[in-house]
Amino acid sequence: MRELALNILDITENSVSAGAHLIEIDVLADFAKDEMAIRIRDDGCGMDEQMLATVCDPFTTTRTTRKVGMGLPLFKFSAESAGGIFSIRSEKGKGTEVVATYRIGHVDRMPLGDFGGVVLQLVTMNPQVDFVFTAQSGETTGKLDTRELREILGEDIPLGAPEVRSFLREYIQENLVDIFGGRL
Ligand SMILES: Nc1ncnc2c1ncn2[C@@H]1O[C@H](COP(=O)(O)OP(=O)(O)OP(=O)(O)O)[C@@H](O)[C@H]1O
Ligand SMILES: [Mg+2]
């Protein structure tokens, strides 16, 4: 995986599979400190302690089609090979929080990549899930809350409707350029 955005997509798919109703995704950058953090939090089924203890080992998975789950190990690796820290907290029946931090300027830090595209994909492909995205750099913060969007659009217009989709695509890209300016 060459883009952190694809890691985010992968980790968020775990949250969707866990039956989450609300998923919060933050990308926070502090250029002055050369630090960034990615956080994905869900209210899905969570994991018990035994599962949690082994979940970052690539041979742990509840998949039946193949034995190796790579989402969490790869996300962990992305942080730890770029001067950062990975952490996961989970409570059975409550939800899960995954955090990865990075040195922005580290030679092995993967680029963020098409985070806007991932946001758009998640929002339009998962009508049963609400998302809150936060992008922050210094004083500048952008937020997208699908609960607010759904309220504005009403029940008849889905977030995946073509007009909504193209509006969202532009809105998200503009905001990400304002906040990160292509620096991630
Ligand atoms: N947010 C979550 N909520 C509940 N369980 C989770 C969550 N994230 C991961 N898990 C559990 O941890 C296991 C390992 O996740 P991981 O993403 O590493 O691999 P996978 O999803 O099984 O396979 P892959 O991501 O490679 O397709 C999952 O199978 C799932 O049982
Ligand atoms: Mg996975």
C-alpha cells in the first residue's frame, strides 16, 4: 500500500464490518512539530481482550476465506516505519479506536494520497453508516458530518445521488487543499 488514504479505507472497512453506525475519521497535522496523526473511531461490535492482544499479528483474522488479515498490521507498520506510534483500543459491545502517528518529514512516511477520494467513496457507498471527518492543520479545521448533510438533503436524496456526489467531490477537494495544501 503506497498511500495512507488506502490504509484509512481498509481500517474503516473493518469498522463497517463491525456494524458501526457512526465512524469518526481524523487526519491531524502539525507542521511546526513535524507530526501527523490519523484516528479512526467506531461504535461497532468491538473486540474482547484476547482478540485485541493478537489483532496486530497478521495471522489473526475472523475471515474464513483466508487466514491472514493484513489491514491492522499494515497500518501499524506505516506508522512505526515513519517514526510514529500505533495504538488500538477496543471494548466488546462499545467500539474501537485506532490511532497512527507519523513524522511528516520522515523519508519512509507514505504520502496521504487521495484522501478526498476515500472520503467520497465511504460516504456514498455506505448509506447505513454516518461519518464525521475532521481534517486539521494548525488553526485550520475542516469538518464533514453526514448527519448534517442528510438533514439538509432530506430523506429522498441519497448522498450517492449524482448531483450530491459531484458537489461533495469539489467541496472535499477544496477543503483539503485549503487545509493541507498538498503538503501531506
Ligand atoms: N473496528 C473493528 N471492530 C471490530 N473488530 C475489528 C475491528 N478492526 C479489526 N477487527 C477484527 O480484527 C481482525 C483483523 O483485522 P485486519 O483488518 O487486520 O484483517 P481483516 O479485516 O481480517 O483482513 P483484511 O483487512 O486483510 O482484509 C478482523 O478480522 C476483525 O475480526
Ligand atoms: Mg481489515
